[in-house]
Amino acid sequence: MFSNIDIRVSYGLTACTQNNTATPVPTPTVQSTAIVNPTPTSTHALPPLTSAASETSPVFQQDLTGLNDQMKRIVEFLTANKELQMATVGTDRKPAIRAIQFQFFENGRIYFQTDTNASLYKDLQKLPYIELVSSNRDYTESLRVSAGVVFKYNYKLIDRTLEMFPNIKKIYGSADNPILTMFYIEHGSASIYEFSNDRQENTLRYEW
């Protein structure tokens, strides 16, 4: 689970190895960069995130009261399948996609966390729209969402993220770290596609 790994797909570039040595590769290429607090700089891969289900992490309950059946199903799917891929239009006007993690649902909003050094943040400052896809563990269902993005600095929400995922806290320190930020999605559309022995079809289509 990597909420702070930025995986960027581009064309005609070079791939970065773990020691940051540029190595020519055939197009297309994949450039992977760990987003960490710039002081100190680290090139090591991030350890797996500790989820809220861990015995050492507090469990935060999500209030789904008042949600319609469609949105409730979307939130429950994201909660059960937090690791997903999020696509943006890069600042170079090329497709960009990276692994990210759903954080939580709060007051009617689906939240994600990033930092201001990440290409995700920079892309969304230029064009605040995303597409994401998440699949269940046996790949029999997949969720696709297209939505606008709103950034919201909220100390309590950032602190909640750090408490839920101690390994993120080890990287960024505390919610006072000025590069940390949150964003939520709005004015979106979603679909869930089921691919199993019994059915191969969309079982949910919803706009909000």
C-alpha cells in the first residue's frame, strides 16, 4: 500500500532507477519516484503502510448515515479496496498515473492525501480533475470514478491520516508539516463493473 509513491507514465523519456541514475529505455517508459519530506532526502522505497485495521493503529469509524445506496456502495468499495490508481493530465500535457490510497469518508466527502512536492499536487493545480480505478482482491469487481478535485487544508484531517497510517507519520512527522495537504472529489461519476462466472456487466452507474 503506497499512498506516497508517484508513478508517472510518459513517452520518450528515461526510467529512474532506485539510485536516481537515468537509464535509457524503449518508449513508453515508467518513471517512479518516492515522495518524501525534502529534508532529509531519501531514495529508499517506502515500507508498506499500516492500515487502520492494524492492532497498533486506532480504528476510525465512517458515518455513512444519510447516504443513498449508490454512494454507500462506492464508499464501502473504496474502504475495502483502498489501494488504487489515480490518473491526471500532467503539467507536460501527457497522461500521468500513480498509485495512491483512499484515506476516509468524512461529512459527505471522499478524501485523499498528498504533499505539495508531489507531481499529483502540481498536476491538479493546473487541471483539477482525476480518474481513478480500484479492483477487489480477486479482480471480479472494479470501480472507476471520474471527478473534480478540491484541496482542503484541515489540521484535524491530516492528523487523522497520520494516526491511521503510522508509516506516513514516520515520513512526514506531524500534521504541522507544511507540505501535507488533503483533497476530496466532487461532481463525479462512478461505475462498478463485475466480471465473474455469473455476470459480466456494470452493476452500478452513478453521478453526483
